[in-house]
Amino acid sequence: MTGPDDMATSDGAATAPAAPGPTWIDNHCHLDGDDDPAALVAEALRAGVQELVTVGTDAERSAACLALAGRFDHVWATAGVHPHDADGGVAALSELVDAALDSGDRALVAIGECGLDHHYDHSPRDAQRRAFGEQIDLAHRTGLPLVIHTREAWDETFEVLAEHGVPERTVFHCFTGGPAEAERCLDVGALLSISGIVTFRSAQDLRDAVAGTPLDRLMVETDSPYLAPVPHRGKRNRPALVARVGEEVAALLGLPVDEVAAATTSTARRFYGLPRADVAGGAPA
């Protein structure tokens, strides 16, 4: 039996209480492909990560994310079709989203990740554009936030957003642009989510963009298991490492880490409609 100061997952995997210090939200990670997601969640909670948002990349993986959110307190899910998988369309995803909402499953907190990826082009560009537009429409229809992936496709991404309208709550996840791209995102009302790339000394444009962005327009993420921050670069990333991202953001902004942790956590809670920390594990407000 867990004590009053313990934290536990809803399937019974208890963890030690978090150590004193800043608390964070990893607003973008991928738990569905891990062999032991319970261990990742437990480690994150011990590291002061209050909530995790596990992100779907096709209909099957989105269903897996929703199942994980049902298993673990402090875990929430998105449903989306990544541009790599856009050739298959979004009909199955739309059905999944409608079924989740009709059933009252409040673990679903956003649409995405979706967007355009012209670096790999694993799906034809016309299919990417069509799937992106349809998911923007889905975000409008459901009132859920939109999580965007864009790589080497800035102009095209803003064209599709202009065609379909920017949802009221929109975030560019794993933002990798420079100051000019950051300004374009902010001008349409979007937030920037910053990953471990910000710790790479080669990513100076990104670092300059973060330094010039208002704190209340930023969130932090791991995108785990990818993009581990320095000094863990090259190793498997984990949600527990989101604090390292936040520390780098704080250094670039010249602000105390506690202030950045509190602000990014508050922003993530508002963006996804997550409950307050004192009622975490309940349904989003």
C-alpha cells in the first residue's frame, strides 16, 4: 500500500515522492513504443515531472497512447498522423478521436503531431499537405489544441495554416527555427515547444530564437526517446531529462530555473487543459 506522500500510477506501480526542487511538464514525449513505460513514468515523477503528454503519430499509435494515459496517472495523450504516415490518410484517426470524445475519455488533450516534413518526404508532399489540413480542421471541430511538426517546410506550413485557420491553441513542437521563424509562429498566436536541441552548441539560430521569445510563449519537451540533451546526447532520451531542457532555456533567458519551471508548467496546463497539481490524475478542466 502506498503512503500519503507516495505517487502511484493507476495500474499500481508506486514511486518515491519527487525530490524537492522545480517541477516540470514534459509536454511532448513518445511512451507508446517503450518496453517499460511504467519505469519511465516512475523515473519522471521522481525527477519532478508532474505530467507527461504522450504523442500519437498514426491511428494505431494514438490508440496506444490513449491506452497508456488510461493506465497511468499524470499521463495524457494526443491523437495525430505524423507527416511520415500521411499517405494513409486521417479517416481512422478521425474515428478514433470521435469515439474517444463520445465515450467521455478526457485523457485525449490534443490533435497531432501533424504537419509537414520536407526533409525526409516519407509521404508524398500532397498527401502531407492534405493530412495536415484535415487535422487542423479536426482541431477546430473538436476544440482541442493542435500540435505541429514542421521540418524544412516553413512557408508551406504557414500556407496550410492560412488556408484552414490557426486553432486558438497551437504549438510548434520541437521548434528548430531561428528568430525569424519564431516571430512568424508568435505572430499567428502559436506557442513554441523547446526540445533538447536547444542544448546543442551547433543550434545557435534556435538558441537565439529562444533568447528572444517571451517566457509565457514557451513550453519544454523531451520528444523522447529522441534528441537527448547535452550531456546525454547520443543516448536514449527519457521524460525525466526535461529539466535539462528547462535549465538551458533559463540560461538563455537569463532567468532563475524555478521561474522558468513554474511558467512553462503553467502554460502547458492551460494549453492542454490539464488539472492543477493538487488534483493531478483527474480529468482535465
